[in-house]
Amino acid sequence: MARPPAPPPDTVTPGPRNLVSPAGLEKLRAELKHLWGSERPKVVEAVSRAAANGDRSENGDYIYGKKRLREIDRRVRFLTKRLDCAEVVDPTQQKNRSRVFFGATVVYINDRDEEVTVTILGQDEADLTQGSISWLSPVARALMKAQVGDVVPVQTPAGADHLEIIAIHYPS
């Protein structure tokens, strides 16, 4: 049986819902506005100038410009689709702050006695270097609905682990 083709690199694994924080929504909108209103017109103009120079087959500016234009258009389509299906969840409105839900910042200790702090956000705004993880990630799924003092098992690509929740914070 044949495997389905791998998704393009700028796609996000579809989940049951596309949750996003208000800040994440604004970030997506700002990127779309920049690409469509600033970046794309500059590239279109550069391609236009390069096309006016004649032979396009050996015109590096034209070839690069067309390639960049395709990249921008692909990203614009992607962002438009993600914004169309976005469900905004404002963590400041969370009433049950004793349990882990979308938007929570969680401090936990793993089996290696490492203290880790993560904020659970949407797929489009998750960035481990900034301490945020997707609500669909194995760690976030394990932490969901847990409370301080709970020890939850999690299966990660690195193997099985247990996470003890030390603190849960929500933005004010």
C-alpha cells in the first residue's frame, strides 16, 4: 500500500480545531498584511523591471523574483486559510485557573529533575525557543486538565517521561 505524500514544509498538521491566542491572531494578521501590502508589491515591481530587460531565460533577477513571488503567494494562501478557521481563545478569560488549559504557563519537573516552563498556545504560534508549545503536542496533551501536584505520564520522541506539575499561571 502506498504512503500518502508528505505535506509541504509550510503546512501545519490539521487538528480538530485551530486554536489561537489573541496575540497569535494579531501576529498572523500582521504577517499577512506585510506580505500582501509591502513585500509582494516590491517583488512584483522587481520582476516587472527584470522582464523589461529582455531574455528571461538567463535573467537571474527575473527567475529569482518569480520564485520569491511563488513563495509569497504560497505563504499568503496558507495564512489566509489559517485565519479563516482560527478560533480565538483568550487565556485571560479562563475561569478555572487551578487546572491546565489553553494559554496556561506551566512549570513542571521531568524524570531527569529538570525544571521546565512552557506556555501552551496554538500550532501557529508555538515556538520552543520562546518557551511555547502547541496545544496538540504530546507534552501539552499530557498536561491538559491536570493541576498542581499531579504527576502525568507522557510519551515523547525521546521516550517515556513523567511530569510533576509545580505551578500553573495565566495572564491577567
